Amino acid sequence: MPLTMIQKGSRERATARATVAALSCILTSCAMAQITQSKPNPAEILIHVSDKGTHAIPETLFGSFLEPIGNSINNGVSAEILVNRSLEGGLWNHVNLENMFREQPELIESSNETGIPLPWQSLNTQAGNRFELHVGDAANSWQSLEIMGQPDELTGIRQKVYLPVHRVLDYKVSLYAKHRTGPETLRVSLRNRSNGKVLAQAEIKVSARKWTKYSSMLELKPGTVRRLEAVDFALSVEGTERVDVDQISLMPDDAVGTLDPDEVAMLKAMHITELRFGGNFSSYYHWGDGVGPEDKRLTTKNIAWGIPEYNNFGTDEFLQLCDLIGAIPQFNLNMGSGTPEEAADWVRYIREHHKGRVLFEIGNELYGKWQVGYPTIHEIAARTLAFSKAVRSVEPNAEIIATGLGPVADDKWNAQLLMLPSGTFDYLSLHFIIGTNHPELKQPTPDFVAASAYSIPFAVGPHFDTAWQQIKADSRHGDKVHFAITEWLFNSKGFGERNFTNESPSWMNEGGAVMAAGFLNTLLRHSNQIQIADMTGSQEFAGIWKRREQVYAVPAYYAFQIYQSVKGDTLLPVTTDSGTYDVKGGVAPLSAAVQVPYVDVVATRSKTGKTVTLLCVNRSLEQDLPVRFDLGSLSTAGPAPMKQIYAASRYERNDEIEPKHVLPLDGTAKVIGNNAISVILPHESVTVIHVPIE
């Protein structure tokens, strides 16, 4: 783990780091000289809000993104507790194996000496090697495991697990087994990891000599297992019994189908408009692998991320999740290794199982050589046309998103797509994922890194305008095609929790909420160009996390949550004198940012006209800024409730130990006369104010 990373639960370290950052800023003034205040802050910032709107904000600006990466699906939105249920081998790449062995060194010896598939291991090393893998004779996929009982020693397999005991104490067990010889009793249990004490146990009579599914229940007594405490799930045989086992499952009794109820509740509370099932895995994903009886779906390797793909979360489960949270399904079709015919079959299957609105995205980041089967710039137009025709042969009025490039890019890739006939696609996708912790300036201070990071969501705005002009200049598409930002994220160092560093504002910390809100402000200002936007992601990154079976959300999740209330509102022009700053030597490709406002405000008016919402970001690193909003001819009708997200340090974060450390705080803005609002915006904060209007 990087030395710069704040260890979980160490809030004091975050505060100390903020102090060091402030001292570093003073001692390293040469670095901070690269931040230039181009306009001084007034004593009180005055913001004028127009009473005339420009256009309605698309509801689909508030979408999110779901991909089998990290623990977003497996051990995430899925309620299944066990890993590698099907006892397969070769599922993790070397990086993920190293991480697994670092966290559980005992797996190295077990794997080397017994051949038991990871992360399973022998229940009792004193029993020696009493295991044999059978390849080609399996209830699921390719492998099964024979357990050979030893009359004088406990014999079986175990896996380290965490249980959602804060929510439920009963757990469903299922497995496939085939009796070979000896006794017929198979025991499933939950055990204390340190002393092996049995905490809950059930017996299963395994008599069939062909693959048969068996089920049972494990019931814990209250207080037996603490929240966040690891236990062993174990499977053992009696005496000299020999039995083959495969496809083992451990599910909480309150699972919603195969879904985690805590995850579903938090996703629903996020109020996502559309949910995208896509990402790098889309370029080799064959949808047929993820439908049909769940027990019979093959376990394969997730090529994109070097992790297992169990296919237990496929089209039906995704549609169920969308129905539960009220989101429009958005499917990312395979234009890497897939064919137009396969895409058409998938659209047909989706339409047979879902009658509401659906978005179809043709390919993911196809301009990148990291995509399986990526097309060249000379192939992209023809393949897009072929897939579009295939989709429309099934769904003539399908809403289709083509894979664009940008917003910070040349116009050559998009030009190829814009040569296609009108009606080939409705939206052009753009992705905006950028790191925040590697500015071009050498030896930057923490404050420079933060100020540079906060400038990025604003600095990208003109690039949307440039890309938009390319579409507007094309007579074939004109106003018929809009942008879909199908992934956006601000990360630090790299993907995944293990690669995260807490040295800059990014998706995991409070500074990430400031960045997310800043980017949402840019999206809202460009919402006549951008009709769809999907934040990365609903699970992990800027969304919901599950660690040790505790579900929680990062601060950016709450920024999204309090912003989404304006979908469908009318955008109101805003003018401000908050002061601005310029950045030189920031993060490429937006290393030079100019006139970045300290206070960034977007205003909207509800469909009823009865509420004006003020969406505010204070980028100042030190100053809590007093702000007065002049509503012009609009008259206030009462108190103005508000929510604010801020913390003692930009590095503060939520985790499984303190899942609610950074949350929106309720407050009320001061009403001045008939048409003004006054509020203090804390430094590095997000504020949303709902002003009732007569």
C-alpha cells in the first residue's frame, strides 16, 4: 500500500496531512506561484440569478455506470458471499494474485501443496493432501473437487468470508455433490478463524452418485459474529467418505433475488435516471453467457481486469436491478469481438424481457488498443453502420449511441462517424476520465495539486464547445445528434482501491465531491449539447462501495444525490463576481486553465416554477466565502433549506469502519428581503439551496 495513502480509520492522519499541506504551501511558494489569482475576491460575493430560463435540463444527465471491475458486481451488488464457487483455476492475473497472496499469505502454501483452487484452502492442514481436481467432470464449467475423508482428522475445505451480520443472521447454502464411497454426510459450517470453533453448522445427506443439487441453512445466534469480523465458511466430510463437490453458494437469507439489499437501497436513494451496463469488458462480452439457469452459466476470466467472471449477473439481473431502482437500462453492445447479428439477438432478447425505454451503445472506447478487437479509424464508420442497421432491424426507433472520441482530442475520429447517413445514431459518446495527482509542475505542493485538480471540471467546458461545433457544422446531423458522456471520473493514480492514493482530490475523498459537483455544473451549463451523462460509477469509484460486507458511499455519491433533484428543471443564467484563478503546470491535457471561478454556481427553476435551486461549489482552499444571491424579479416565499458537503480536510473519506464520516449536512440559507439569499460557503465545499418562490 502506498505510503501516501491514509490508512482506513485513521482520521487523525488526515488532519495532520492537511496541516503539513498548509505548511508546505508556505515553504514552497515557488510552486504556488503557478496559481495566479486573476481577480480578487470581494468581501461579499454577489451572484445575480436571471428570472428567464434558457432550456430544460435533460433528466438523463444523471445516469451512472456499472461494470464487472474490482468488487463492483462480484462481492458488490451481488449478494453472493463466496468467491470462485465453481472451483476453477487461472481466474486471476498476476497483479490480482499478488494482492490476494499479500492479504492471505496462507493461500500460497495451500495452493502449492494441495492444488485446491484459490481462494479455497484446506480446512485442516494436519489431514494432509486429501484432494483431487477432476477436469471435464463438473456440475458447472470445467472443474470439480474430490474430497477424500480421513477417519482420524477433520477433512474439508474452507474460505475466508465476511457476513452482513448487522442485517441478517440466516444464510442459505447450496452446492452440487456426487457421492463416491463411504459415509454420506456432508457438513457445512461457519467457524471462528482463530480457533476453529463451530459457530453454525448443518448436515447434508449426499447419497446420489450423479451430480445433484443440495440446499441447507446456517443460522447464527445473535452476537456470535461481529460486524467486519472474518469467519471461515467450511465444507467437510465424515470419516472415510469420498465425495465430489462443485458450484457452492452462500447467500444471505434477505437477498433480493441474487442482489444485495443494502446495495439496492443505496442505488435507489441515488435516484439514477439511467444505468449503463458497459465498459472495457463489453468488447469481448457475449451476452448469451449471462442468461439461462444461473447454476449452469460458465465461469470464465474477465480479460479486461484480470478477475473471475461468473456470469451470475447478466441481462435478466441487470434489468431486475434497473426495475428495482427505477433506472432506464443502457446496454453497451459488443463491437469488439462481437458481430452485428449477435447485437441484434441481444436487442431482441432485451425487448422480450423489457418494454420500457432502453439505450443502446455501440462499443466502448473503440479507439483504444486496449479494447479486444478494436477497429481502426478507417473501419469505425463501416462497423458502426453495420451494427446500427442490425439494431434497427429489431428496434426501428432504438436510441443509439456511437463511440466518439473526446472531449479533449482532435476531430479526426468523430469526422469518420459524422460521414455516416443521418439517423445512423442519435448520440456520440465522449469519455472524460482523468487523473488528478500528476500535474506537470515539478515538486508541486499539496495545495497546488488540489487547486489544479479543482480547475479541471471547469477547464474542460470549452472543449465541449469545440466538439459541438464539429457536429453543428455537419448538415447531415445538425441538431439531430447530441453528446452522451457515458463515463466520467476523477481518479488518483489508477483504478481500484489498491491503486488509489489519497494525495489529491479524487473519487474516494471529500475533494472528489467538490470535483464531481464542479463537473456536474459544467454538464448543466452544456446541457443543450449533452443529453446523456453516466458518472463512473454506481458501484465503486464515485459511487457505492462494499468492503467486508459493509455497504457505504464515497462523498461524490452524495454530491450526485443532492444535485439530481434539478433534472427536468429550466436552466437560469447566472453572473458572479467571485474572483478567479489561473493554473500553469497543472494536469495534462488541461494543464493550463484560465479564469477558473472560486465560486461556481448554476441555477435552475423547477417545472412548477415554485422553486429555484442554487448549485454551488467553493474551490477556495482556505476561505469560507460569504455569498449573496440576487434573485431579481423573483420573490422568495419562505425559508430556503440547503445541504452542504464539507470536511476538516479534503482527504477525509468514508470507509467500512466509518461509513458515514462525510455526509451532507442540513441547513437553512438566510432570506434577505423579498428577493435575496445569503449563505456562507465553506472552503472546498458543495452546497445546494432550494429557494421557494411565490
